[in-house]
Amino acid sequence: MKMQLRKGNRDLIKEINRSLVIEQVRSIGQISRTDLAKKTGLGLSTITNIVEGLIKERIIYEVGSGFSNGGRRPVFLKFNEEAGAVIGVKVEPKKVIFALTDLDIKIILKSEIPLDPEVSNEQLLKLIIREIEALKAHLRTEQHLYGIGIAISGLVDRSKNTLKYSPILNWENYDFSPLESYFKIPVFVDNDANVFTLAHMWSGKWKEYNHFIGVTFGVGTGAGIVVNKELYRGSFGGSGEFGHIVIQREGTLCYCGQRGCLEMYASDDYLIQETKNLVQLGLSEKFKSSESITIQDIYVAAQQGDKNVQQLLVKQGENLGIGLKSIVNLLNPEAIIIGGEGTKGMPHVGIGIKKEIAFNFFSKHEQKLNVHMSDLGDDVWLVGACALVLDDKFKAPIYQ
């Protein structure tokens, strides 16, 4: 997607300064006008003008006075997370999950509906509209709904709010843009790996990282790439197809048409097939039959001490680690944050990941690579979907 820088003018400077102020108040919690000026480098008169406008918009409010050394007591400002709301949506193969949140992405209400994999585009939109209308009924009169964010697996055209192709869902050209016309508010659609990564950017826990990779694995495998605190999406939004790094020449045929893709050796399907092979060879006593083995059955067998299944999870981690090492060597990130359904295979998967990733091109550098497991739980997709809306609403508007 081509992005063009806006021309520098007075209005752009005002908007950038406004964004700086909102971010500082939101991330710090409570702050005075004087400290805002120090943090942002803006003049006190500029801060005063911006703050007055934001108070009128109800985006921030005054919360009391601080200690004074003789002069005027400083008045603290706070981000008003209750001024509005956002709705996040996660589309999965068998269900759609919804969340209504405040402007700090605290979940107010959650719901989910079952999904027929054969649902048409029109039927899906009707389901989503019905559920969002039910959530909207819980908004207070003064609360403005800022927008709707949608997380979905596959290749997304963000400029048209269209899912071009999803092998996991087996959908092509599903259009979500009618939601924007229906609700008369912004709608943002992005692939779930980007949404996962944005959730960690917005949560602020690892805000010290300027360059990091968010990696998800489970049913599929994907990555979100952060460069200078911005998500990198490639020329048309297709970056981060981590699962289609080839790690084995002439390996297993992938649905993408290549052979030996990482996803064929690091996903749920890989674990299920390899476990079936173990059972057929008589190498696992936890399964009576190789038929109908689920991913949850595999995790239970590992927890119950099946050494061969545990070693299979370690091998999955090693495979994932080979792919991660390629990303590290290519992009030199400060950190990798790992999440998704596949983390239920910890700690065994983690052993394999650490074994492979410990040695990369940058291993001898004093700045060590940080590897974290996501702690946002199953709500990470909803947090990230809502962050799509707020990231657009509050970020510095330098592009047009």
C-alpha cells in the first residue's frame, strides 16, 4: 500500500503536537501541564491550548492538584478512557468473538457466535451486524463508538477492508467495507499476526522496543514486523508471511504451492500427523488409536509424561526456531514476542525454540536478543483489533 507524507504546514504541526500530548497523558496516567511540556519539548502556552481543546472533547480531564514548593499547585491531567468505546472482532474457523472496550482497551463486555465454515460473505456480515448492534445497546448515551477493528487470518487488502484469501478459512474476496456504510464509523481489517503484534505495542509493556517481531503459531504461523515503532506491512499489506519461509528443500507440499514451508513443520497439523505416526508405530501409550487425535489430546499426553510426545513438541519448537533465526538474521530485532494457540505446548516447545535461536549471526554482540512469551492471553486478538481503531485515531497523522 503506497503511503504519501503530508506536506508540512501549521495544521499538520498542530495535529502532531496534539497526538504527542494524548500519548503522554494516556501512557503516564496522571501528569501536569508543566511536566507535559518537559516530556514533549513543547512550550507551555502550546500545551495549554492543546489541553483546553482536549478537555472540551472530553478526551482528557483534570483530576486534582499536586504538591507545590511555593508557587501555584500543579493540576494533574488524566486520559478519559470512558469518553468513548471501540468494538473488536476476531474471526475464527468455527466462531466469531466480539468485545466492547473503553478507550484504554479494557474489555467491558464479550460475546461470541458459532460460525458455519461455509458461510457466505453476505451471511457473515449479517451475523456481525446483529452482534455489534447487541453490544452497542450497552453503550451509555454520552459514549461515542469510535470504530470497529477486525482480526482475521489471511491476506488482507486494508485499503478496501477486504480479505483477499485465507487458506485457514478457505475464503476468497470477503468484503467488510459494507460495515462502514452501515454503522457510519471507521472499520479496520487486518491479518491476525499484525493484530497480535499491535496489541503488544498498544499495551505498553514492552514499549521500550523500537524494533521487534510478534510471532504467532498454532493453526497457522505468522509474524508482525515493527520497525521504528511502526508496523511494517510491505508493498500491499502482505509482509509477515513467516510460515512460508522454506526450511526444507523438496519437503512437504504446502497449500501455497511451495514445498518445505515452515508452517508444514511448526503448526498444529504437523503435531497431529506426527503424533499419529507415533501411535501407529506403537511409540505412544496415551492414545488407543491414531484416529481422531486432537491438538488438545497431544498437550494432555505431554502433561501426563509421554516422553515421545514431549520430544515431538521440542522438535516443533526447533523447527519454529529455525524460522525465527532467519528473521533475526534478516531484520536484527531487539526482541521477539511469541504467542498463539501453539504456546499451550510449553515448556517443551520453548526448549526447542531456545536451542535453535541461541546461535544466530548476532550472538556475539553485547546487545542480546530478548525472547518473550505473550502474557495477554486469549484476549490478545480482541485487544489488537481494538488497537487498530485507536492507533488510527490517536497516532501522529503524518501520512495521507
